[in-house]
Amino acid sequence: ELKVEQNPLFLSMQEGKNYTIYCNYSTTSDRLYWYRQDPGKSLESLFVLLSNGAVKQEGRLMASLDTKARLSTLHITAAVHDLSATYFCAVDTKGGGADGLTFGKGTHLIIQP
Amino acid sequence: DAGITQSPRHKVTETGTPVTLRCHQTENHRYMYWYRQDPGHGLRLIHYSYGVKDTDKGEVSDGYSVSRSKTEDFLLTLESATSSQTSVYFCAISSAVETQYFGPGTRLLVL
């Protein structure tokens, strides 16, 4: 059974600081997703990482994937309040790209002035 | 935004009644999914479809059935709703080449 673990599950940080969210998964997969969810809203796709060593950046967010370590990271640089949200990582349950996703429990991020 | 709508957006029902949730897409994507989101669990896959009339079970499929008679519509049915099915239900679509896009969600309360 595929397990996806995120840590931390809750993070409170100050504006301007850097931090990293970690996502570990238990079986081989070459495709990992990061989503953002604001309270009461749907999920917004941030990144899709498709191969070992993949790195993607959008604004203050950068995601990377190490398939050998079964680890993905989401790095936040110089955090701003607008980045406050819950962040989820997810992995293809069967590795085919068309099957459902297995999600981590999410990291609730609060960025304070 | 991907063209995904869900109906109803909110529903209150009583234990034992049947409930059907609808997901409609205008993107002509082959793959469609139903997830539920509960505090402390993240999102969990209920059922998914890889084409018209082709569906498969996900992690938490007990008590749910699905149907897909047209590419654009994916229905989720709770045959006899229970309080444990109180949740937020999200539909998602995918072309399998890129990410999954999520609909706005349906909040279901089973009393």
C-alpha cells in the first residue's frame, strides 16, 4: 500500500524567512504533484515533477524530486503572507499517470508579518 | 481554470437516503476521479474512470458507486447515505499527460 507522508503538518513562520516542506512516499514513483488549497476552496495545481532530479520554480516556491530517496521538497523563499495555505503532495497510486493520486495529509502553513 | 463543475455544491440529507453527485467537464479529458476530503486524512480516492463506461475502485470505495455514460459526466452515488459519508467531495479530471485539475467541491452533510 502506497503511503505518502508530509512534514511538518503545521508550520507557522515569519515573513521573509525560508523553509522547506518534505514529502516522503513508500513505493517507486516517477511522478509527484504539489497542490495548494486555500480555506474553503478547491485544490490548485502548483507543480508536476516527472523524473528523478526534476526541479521546478514558480515565484517564491521551488519543488524538487529525488526518486531514489522517494523524497520531494517544497522550498519557500522569503515567505510572504499570501503564501499562507495548506500544501499537499500527491503521488500516482499505480505509477501510470492516469490512475488516482494518493495524497499526504497536507501542511498547514501560516505566515505571519 | 479547467472547465469542471460540480452539482450540487451543498447538500444536506438524512441517513438512509440515496444521493447522487454530478461532475461535468468541458475539457474532453479521458480520465475523471472522485475524492473525498476529511480533516486529518487529506484527500482519498473513491472511484475513477478511464473512459466511458470504464471505472475502477479507489481506496475508499465501499458505500459508493459511479457511472460514466458520457465523456463529460461522471456521477457518484451514495446508495444509502450514512453519517460517515459526511465530507467534502471533489471531482478531478486529467488527460494523463499533465496534472489533475480539481472541481470546486460539494459539501455533503448526512444527518
